[in-house]
Amino acid sequence: MSSKIVTFGEVIMRLSSPGNRTMKQSHEMEFFFGGTELNVASSLATMGCEVKHISSVSDDFVGESAISFIKSFGIDTTFIHKNEHPLGLYFLEVGSSVRASRIAYNRLNGSFANIQAENIDWEKALENCEYFHWTGISPGISETAYTTLKEGLITAQKKGIEITTDPAYRSNLWKYGRNGNEILKELVSYSTIFIGGVNEINEILGTQFSSDKEGFMEACKELKQQIPSIHKIFDKIRIGVTASAQQTQGRALVEGLYFETELLEVNPVVDRIGTGDAFAAGLIYGLTNFDDEKALRFANAACAIKHTIPGDINYASAEDILEVMNGNSGGRIKR
């Protein structure tokens, strides 16, 4: 089975106390399967795309449950391998109003952290692939995750595949002796489409550009100068009014042309987790179906609507997202 879009990354379990309870006051936990790149894959599959996800999960009933969950979206799991290490997980307390959400991870010795490059035949995995998506989370987890991803990127570049990256830097990762910023710059150099803004560019390049429009444009120009393979840059802006009210906006620089979307407001917020992944999935879907400007508007609408959906994954269809993009955001009941 060939897939037009391939994602690579950890499959992780999320454990949350129900509602907005803290763990101290809760005696039960809800669980969801997710993971940054898997969230992108699942959203794309929900929108009707052919998707393949590459990962490693635990060789037990938890790993089997995760694979079953992934297959339920129609995602190709051929290149999800199993090993004897437990599935990674994280704990989430969902905040509300002035109380922020809190996350604690348990992933650095998990099944994905122990992925091995020799488990993956990248030539076969990327057969007929048009887009390959990765994020900065994966190479931060372990040395083998980094080397496995690098092999995939080299193969994808040779095949002329569009490589999208959200090079998020997470300081709580990178415990295995590598310099995260240096590695991310190296891996971004294989990529063609950059999903990130001034913060990500500053982290990778060691620069100090401002986050306003002029700073964004200057940062993009510097990124393209240092990494010529990047030809499109798309940025998600999220303005947090409170934990329960957010505003989202997208902006981009493509071939020297700057454009931005309208501001979308979400109030109340149901779940903030996975909103950046929803933006990335919306963008990839948009780039395969629309022009660049409409793709950005679609991505922003996907990000906004994910704030209303519990769990890590955006279950909104392409039609749902198009309605929000086109201004139908009143939330009236459909009959």
C-alpha cells in the first residue's frame, strides 16, 4: 500500500483527570492515544488523505491497542514496529480560566525512544510519497530516534519529496548529549516547508528577531539564506486571553510574498492539546488542494476548531473546517 503523506513520530498515551479536576482531587483517569506527528496523520486521514505513520510501540496489549486505534482512521501501520519497551505516556491536568494546564512526561525510556534505524526500509516506506512530515519532538527523544529520522530525511530528499517540518524545540527533551538547536538546524536543512515562526527560527539560528511583522519577515529571509532548501514558511500565532479563551491567526512568507489570515476567536476552549498539530495537518491538506494563501486560511481554521474538540486529535472533517474558514462559526445546530 502506498501513501501520499508519510509521518514519523512517537505514539504516546495521554492520561487526564476528567473535566478540569486536578490529579489531587481525582480518582480516575481518561486516556487518549496521540503524539505530535500521529495527531497530524490522524487529522489528515479524517480529511480523506492517504496516510502512513512510522513509529515503534510496545510489544504488549497496550501497543496492540494503539495500533488498533491508528488503523481505525485508515492509516497504514505497516511500518510501525514493536519492541519490549513500554509505550510512552504523559499526564495532563486541564486548566481553566486563570489556572494553566500542566503536563508531566514519561517517554525517554519508552518504545519510540528505543526505535532502531534498521527496522525501517525507508525506500519502501516512502514509495509514491508526496509529503513527508516530521517535528522537532522526535529527534529530541533519543539518539536512535534522531538517526532513524535522519535516514528518512536523506531518502526523502533524494526522492524529491516535499518535506514539511515543525521544528519545535522542547527543553525537557534532549537528555542524551546532543545539542538540540544544532541537530534541528541540520535536519531542517533537508526540509522544504517550514511550519514555525520567529521563536523557532531564533532557536535554530541563534538569532534574536522580534515577533512583529517586520521581525517575522527578516527572520524568514535569514532562514532561507542559511537554509536554501526552505521555500515556504508558515506560522501559527496563538494569543492566550485566558486558559479558556484563545485567538488564532496564521501568517506566511512564500517567494518573498507576505500574507496573513483573519483572527479567529475561540471561547470557551475545550482542549488546547494538539492545536498546533491541527494547524500543520490543515496546512498540508491545504497545500495539496488549494493555493498557498487559502491553505494558510484552512490551517488557521483547523487550529481554531481543534480547540473545541477533547483529546489530542482534530476529528473535524475538511467540510467542517471549510465552514469555519468561510465565516460560518456561529455554532448553530445542523439539522
